Amino acid sequence: MSKPFRFAVQSFNADSGQAWRDKARKVESLGYTALHLADHIIGPGPALAKTNHPSQNLAAMPAMAFAAAATDSLKIGCRVFCVDYRLPVMLVKEAMTLDLLSDGRLELGLGAGWLEEEYRATGIPFDSAGRRINRLERVIVALKQYAAEGSVDVANDDVLWRDFDGLPKPVQTPTPPIMIGGGAPKILGLAGREADIASLNFNNRSGMIGPDGIRLSTANETAKKIAWIRDGAGQRFDDIEIEIGAYFTFVVDHAKSVVDNMADAFGLSEEEMRTHPHGLFGGVETIKEELQRRRETFGISYVTIGEDNIDAFAPIVADLAGK
């Protein structure tokens, strides 16, 4: 049975506390489920330019707390916290605190990290993808112990916690919903095993945003990604919510020229671009039909759009959210 649609907005920046407060309240008032940030550190400069990634001026955790305090029902999240960027025990404690203080509105996105130049610019060792994903899995094992009753006792290559109770406990049990995302077999297999929400993303093997990752995320490639999640999940696959970032969203009545130009830029056919799971092109009714088709085909029921489309996408949210 298909899961009901949910929609979120992802934002990276705000010029003031009032601007961020107003944005969170607007997202909530328009019926979006959640407001997400990403977890990036560096501002403009040569390092960021090499990544093709947008600049993010807000630190995720305090911005999420601020958004929660400004709203009543809006879920708050990060797509996704990089477990290499902070001491794991502090990340977990802060996350559990945020779930407590928001009355259970946290969606806890966790990732292995991928933006190589950001690691290098900040002096953080950039291990192999396999090593980073193994570390993520070990942190998740520790997180689940932290949230459970009793003393924490975790000893592995990345976490050594013992002789204390994890506090605070989250409002949502056994943990806040865990989101794990990526675009390659190992990380999506982990999402299948451990996540409540599996987030489909580009295969970022190049360590930057570029045509390679976009070409590895077409409809045909997305079917493979769903299979990797299913292989990891086994019997629990039907319990997992499938989320995706619709990075290329154009709510316009005449989208052919947009699709053609993007197809040329990324080396894809017109059909591959038009049906690209990270893109939505067309008027409101066209996009609604495409979302329903993708839910039937891939099981994608949770869609995150960029803040530039908050207003244009709102009629779609009004018609489909919760259905």
C-alpha cells in the first residue's frame, strides 16, 4: 500500500533571525511537513568553487532549534548531518535534546560525508567511502543504545562509550525517525537495514556535484537504488519511507525548453531528463500526475523541494499532502 505524500522545503541561508523565523512559519502555514537544512561548513572561496555546491551560512543544529521554537507542528531536519564533522556523542546528545525540546518534531538525517574539498579545507581527514560508511553505521548503533534505557556500552573502531546513561531520552521512541541517504549500493543497503526514511540522492563518488552524479540518478538508475534499499531492508522494506530531493523543479506551463537545455547540459536524452526523479517539470497538474506515477513506480512518497519553489509548489502540496 502506498504511503501518503509528504513534502518538505530545504533551505541553506537566512540573513537574520527574523527572516529565518518568517521562512519557517511560511513553510508551516503552506502545509509542508518539514523544513530541512544541509550540513555544510565552508563559505565562498576556492574550495567551495571546486565542489559546485551552494554556500550555506547557517549551522544546522541551532537553525533547526530556532525553526522549531518559531513553529507549532513543523518537523525539523537536516539532509543530512555528516558524522565526521562533530564528536558523535555530542551530535547524538544535541539531537536528543532537540527532539525533547521540540516535543518530538525531529527527523534525524545522518550521512557519511562526501564533499571532499570541504573536508580538505577544514582539515578533516577524508577516508575512503567504505570507511566513512562503516563509521556511520557504528555511530547509528551507538545512537540507538544512547536512546534506549540503561547504561551505554559501545566499543568499536569509531565509538567507545561506557558507564553512563544517555540523556535526554527522545520523545519519539525508540529514536527520532532516522533518515539515511545516498546514491550507491553500500550506503543505500545501510539505509535499508537501519533507516526509517531512505533518501535517494546522487551518487557523489566524484566528491562534488556534477554531471556524473546526475547521470547516475536517472529513472533507470533509481530503480537500481530502490533494489539496493530493498536488499538491505528485507522484510522491513514496506516500513521504510522513500524520500528524494527534487533539485530541478520548474513549475511552469511550458517546460520543454527547460528540459531540453538541461538534457544538453547533463548529456541526457530529453526523455531521461523529463522523467529524472530529481526533476519536476510542468504545470501543477502535470507535476501531480508525475508524482503519483513515481510513487507507484518507485515508492517515492516524500519529496523535498528548494526554497525558491515554496510558493509555486504550494498548490501541489495543498492537493496531495497526506493523500
